[in-house]
Amino acid sequence: MLTIDGSQGEGGGQILRSALTLSLLTGEPFRIEKIRAGRAKPGLLRQHLAAVKAAVQISGGKAQGVELGSTALTFEPGEVRAGDYGFAIGSAGAASLVFQTVFLPLARQTAASRLTIEGGTHNLAAPPFEFLERAFLPAVRRMGFDATLTLQRHGFYPAGGGKLMAEIGPVRTGPEKFVAEDRGTLLSRNGEAMFANLGVDIARREAGRLQELLALAEGEVKIREVEASGPGNLLWIEIRHEHITDVFTAHGELNVTAEQVAGKVAKQVDKYIESEAAIGAHLADQLLLPLALAGGGRFTTTRPTPHTHSNIAVIEKFLPVEITITDARRGARLIEVSL
Amino acid sequence: MTKANVVIGFLGTTLDVGKWDTRWERWRPTIAVCQQDDFIVDRLELIHDDRSASLARRLIQDINQVSPETKVASVIINLKDPWDFEEVYGALHDFARGRSFDTESENYFVNITTGTHVAQICWFLLAETRHVPAKLLQLSPPKKARGDLTSPMRIIDLDLSRYDRIATRFRAEQRDAASFLKSGIATRNPAFNRMIDRIEQVAINSKAPFLLMGPTGAGKSQLARRIYELKKTRHQIEGPFVDVNCATLRGDTAMSSLFGHVKGAFTGAQAARSGLLKSADGGLLFLDEIGELGPDEQAMILRAIEEKRFLAVGADKETASDFQLVAGTNRDLNEAVRSGHFREDLLARLNLWTFALPALRDRPEDIEPNIDFELDRQARDDGAKITFNKEARLRFTHFATSPDAKWSANFRDLSASITRMATLAPKGRIDEATVGEEIERLKALWSGGRRDAATDILNGVFSDERLARIDLFDQSQLATVIAICRDSASLSAAGRRLFAASRREKTSGNDADRLRKYLARFDLDWATVMAR
């Protein structure tokens, strides 16, 4: 059984989720220790339990130590079965994180699966729906993993009440080797200030400021009011290039002005554009695992995050791959996944 | 298997309200308890009244949304006045009694964040007495100024023994109290130490009478006074300590001394007297040698314990007095009951907490600490430090813990012995010679059955310290002289009997004067000798 140190690198729930995904895919059981060691609230939190339960549910596997505050957990996967699954995760969990935990294993099945995840769809520390739909899924489709996401209702923290549907798989054969060294020419920039149960003014200011900061044309950042239980706000922008599409986001938060939210998005975009890397830091994190499964490949990215490093360590434990990071043009890095 | 978390709490009719979408921007404690990222509510028992039914329905919907793991059960309690302590306590007590708590498979928590302050107090009391075997939950509003939407939650366990620092504090307090009861003497006898720990517990937690059994000099009176002082430091007792030796209360005046009398109750009752029981009101009454009380006094005492009131001599109205009773005896009261000398019902009342103080010879390991205690006391009283030299101490301790040492008057003997050695010690240092002499003195004291009568007589007249300054040589003679005096009508009559032989030979003229001078050598006169 593999043993994983849950305190290494960034040491958050990411290691646990990656391990669950890899275990489901390889059939390899694992034990993770020192989960979130050194945090104010060490051990498993509620949103982590949601991921473990989902992994148990789709594979009929067994997990020990699935308790709040537990700092060690053992997971033995069963056989992943395609099918219809529903997960109710409440507002503390994030639908996208549960989706990511089970997506790759289900996408490898010969039959399609349907997921319904109810709870938070737009949480601070999780990739929002817009990122998954516009950046993550198009990239992984090229590696042979297919899914269609539908957001039936938005669910912002703390009210939750959102609903995310996903149709996953079945597996496609003969994917191309994923290579994204150049992004190619810029095709479009398309942003949105999305809000619920808040004054429209907030969204207007965000859109206006982002337009200003990125020198966008009128109409390149739209405003959209959505239905949701409680208040919520997300500013996002999709940057489409010839070879790749990436999405950059920031949530509206208490005590953060609309202008600051726009500033956060603009900063990520600027960094990405300047670097000439094909893929932004967040998307790069998410692509490592599918790439390792899909037979390798390479891409350029901006400076890797601590998440990237801890993710690489977990992947190399489960799969016979080597992941290297080397310098590329203008401060960018080349990440290569080879078998 | 992990236990399920069950939270019980009032629907907050102020804090938990909200109809519109803006309610999500407000802090609602009952929602917040279901939204903790490190705590899952498996079941919520939501207490509300009929009027709040629609508010409860909406709240339950919202809970389902934020926490699908939580099952919510409505508990209807209709209160006329949620600020009325009696009503709220009664309702919650009924709620607790009317249900079962499956502590094997469920953890219980009471959310005290919602509900009136009166409800909070009632929850405290019910949790503290384990009517509701729950911990308390207290939530506070999110620190929105820091952009934080999470509501901090504290779990408060009223089982104080679970807190290391509090438990340490209690243990220290208990140790202090036990040590206090032992007058700071570091006794080593495990049985004795266990008994003191028990007495400490009972003294702190109970107002019921105590019965201290033990031979004379075992420290009953001292212990009773210490119990009193301990209770007084803890503010459990405010009144005085009244120490009565029942053996001195025989005869006609016993009733009056104990229970008081009204003016003119009997010949000589020129003024009213309130009596010892009344003086002990609010305090502690120590009745030593309770077995010596006459039947009438026993009956009155029983009533005074049970009803906290009694009839003074000649009074037609009862006097009230509430005191803690500690009784002492060196007699086997069960035997006294069998022989008809002691009331069975009174013994039953006294017998709730009975402690048998062991004789000193049964606690040989405690003799050394008590020697040190006596030496310290000497030093305090006389202001001069007295020590043993090494060999002397070894020799005395060896003797004191040997079967030869009878310690028949227990601590009284030990105290007197140390006092004597301290007095005779050259330059404040007790040497082997002094110890050797003392051992002989003690052996003589304990040999022969007559010793006890003589000691009793002398103890009745002298303080331990004064007695220690009288040579053993003189002691037995003095005891005989006092006994003869007490058996005689006057000083002259006693003198005639004491000096009968020399009188016959005409060698002595004034017997009375000779006796007076003899007594004066020991600071005694006729009146002192006769007063007992």
C-alpha cells in the first residue's frame, strides 16, 4: 500500500483528492498521513469528506478514518462503475472539487455517467464552473477525456443551493499526444461580471475597471445577473488563443472593492500574456494528472505553484511517469510528462 | 463507528429570522451551527413554539440546503413566558425526562446561542447535573470586518474533570484541604490518609452530621475544629465553633447548658441563658463523648438535629438553631444501644458519616511526622527551636514505633512526651540521655492499670504543658492527693486524712496548712482542685 505524506508541499485537500483520483484509476490502495498537519484545524474538514464519499460511491471502495479532524485515512478502491450518481455536499463543499475527484475515473469507462452535484458551485477556494467548462474540459477532451457540464443553478458560499450536472465519458480511443508549447495568435477575449442578489453597480464597476486595465473593447466584458439563494459575485475572463483557451477568475468578497476584484483578474491575465506561456498556473495544475494518464505530453506555463509540486509528487507515486520542469522563453517553464 | 452529533437548541426568534434572500447575509446561529467545516450536525432538534411554525419550516429548508447531512426534528414547546425561570426550567426538565439519551451512539450538544438568557441558565443547570448529558455550543457572529463569513463555534464541556488545568487546580485544592485537616502533618499511613480524603469530600459536600469514633487523644476534637475551619474558609459556614464535652454535662444543669433556660425556669435561674446549641447557630457544634449524654438530652438533641429546633428549659416556645453537628465518642455506641444507654434513632442519625480515628500505635509511620509537628509547635509556642540530635532522634523514633510504646492516650501522650523532652533538653537540643530518661518515664506511665485514673485526674487539672513540667516522681503522689481532696468535705478534712500517720506521732501541727503549701507548689489551691 502506498503511503502519502499529507503535510508535504502545499499540504491541503489537493493531495488527498489527487490521491483518490489516482487510486480509483490504478486500483492501488493508499494511506495518507499527517493530513493538513500544522493547520489551525488539522485533519479532514467537511469538504474533504465529500470527496472521499464520492470516491467510495463510484467504486464501491472502502475508506477508513473518514471522520472530521482525522489526520490519517486509508482508501481501498473498488471497481469504478459508470452510472448515475448524485452527491449532496451542502454549502461548505465545492461541486467542482467533487467533480474533479471522480471525473477522470468515470471518463475512462466504456459507458457514460451522469452526475448531479448539489451545493456550492462557486466557492472561493475551488475552480469555478466557467473555468472548468471553458478552459479545463476543452484541454482534457484533446487527451480523450470527455464531459459536458451544465450549471442548473448557481450556489455561492455561504447559502449554497446550487446544482451542477455533468455527463461524463464514455472513453474515446486514440487521443493525440497533448502538446502546448505555443499558444498561437490571440483570437478573442471574453469576460463576464456575474452576480446574484447584489447591486448591479458592483458588476458594472468590475466590468468597467477590467476593461480599463486590460484595454478591452466595449462589450468584451458583459454583465449578468443570475438566480441564487444568497448573494454572490464572480468576475471571469476567457482568453482564447489559436492553440489553447484559458480562463482567469476572481470572486467578489466582503471588504474587497469591485475595483480590487478587477485588479486581481487583470494581474493574472497580464502575467500570463507577458510570459508567452501557453497555459496559466491554475490550468497547469489541473492538467498534470490527465496528461500522465493520457500517455504524456508537454506544455509551457508560468511559474509553477506549490500545488503543482505537491501534485507531481503524488502522481509519480502512483504512475510510472516522470514529470520535469525546465526553463523556457521569457521566464516561462516547460513541463514535460514522460512515460 | 463514529457517534452521531445531535444538537438541541431553541429556534432564535430574533437571530434566526429572515424571509428574503437577504437572510443569507445575516448571521443566523442555527444555520451557522450546521455550516461548520469541522463539525457535522447529524440531527438537529429544533425547539420552537406553535407560533413560530412557519419560521421553523423555512429554517429547516435552509438547513437542508447548506447541510444535506443534517436531519431536523421540530420539538414543540409552548412557553407562556420564556423569561420565567421556573417555567422554562420545568419545560426543559420535562423535555429531558421525556426522552432517552443514547450516549453510546450519539454525542449531544446544546446550542445556547439562541433562546433567552433564562433558557441559557436552565441549559447550564441541566447539563451540569447531567439531566441533559450534553456539551454546550456557543457560536459567535462572523468577523465580517476581516472578510470572514464563518461563524466561530466553541464547545463547552461542563464536566470540569475533563479539563487538565482545572482538574489540577481541584486536586491541589483537595490536597490543600486534606493537608489542612491533618494540620499540615505529612502523614504516611495510607488508611488514615484515605479517611482524611473522605472526610474532606464529605465536609465540603454535605451538611449531614459526622460521627468521629476513636480512643481518647486520637485527635477527634482537633479534627472537628479543622473541619469547621475548612468549611469556614469555603464560606459554607459562618457561625462559631462550639466544643462541648458531654461528660462534663452530667446532672441537673446539663439540659440548661445545652438547650438554655428561660428566666425563672428553676431555682437559681435568675437570668435567661441561651444554651450551647443556640450559640452554635450557623456554625459547627462538636459534641464530644456523646455517649455520656443522659436520655432526656439525647431525645432533645435528636429533635434539634431533625427539626433544627428545640425547647429551652421552662420555655413554651421553641428555639431555632441550624448547625452542623459533629459528634465524638470513644465508646462503642452500638453496644450502648444494646445495653439501653443510647437511643437507637439518635445513633441512626449520627451514623451517616462515621469515621474511626485509629490509635497512634496503629499508625506507626505517622509518629515521625507528628514528632516534627510537635517540635514545630513547641518552637511556635516558646519561640525557641528545639531539635533532636541524630542518635537521640533515632532512639526515640525506634522506641516510639516499637510494640513497647503503647501510646494509650495517643496524641496527648506524644505531645506531653515531646513537651517534657523539650523542657529538659540542654540548650534546646534533645540528646540521648534526655530520650533515655523519657523512655523510662513513658514505660512507667504505661505500666500498671492505675496510671489511667491518675493521668485523667492530672489532665483534668493541668494543661499538657504544665503537666510536662511536673516530675513523674511527683505526678502519682499529686494525683492521689487530688483524689483524696475531692473525696473530702474540706481542706482540713483532706489534710487530716493525708497526714494521719504523722498526726498520730504528733510531728505535724497544721495539716490544712501543710496541704495548702503542697498544692501551692503546683500552682493549685482548694478551689481549683475541687472545680472540675
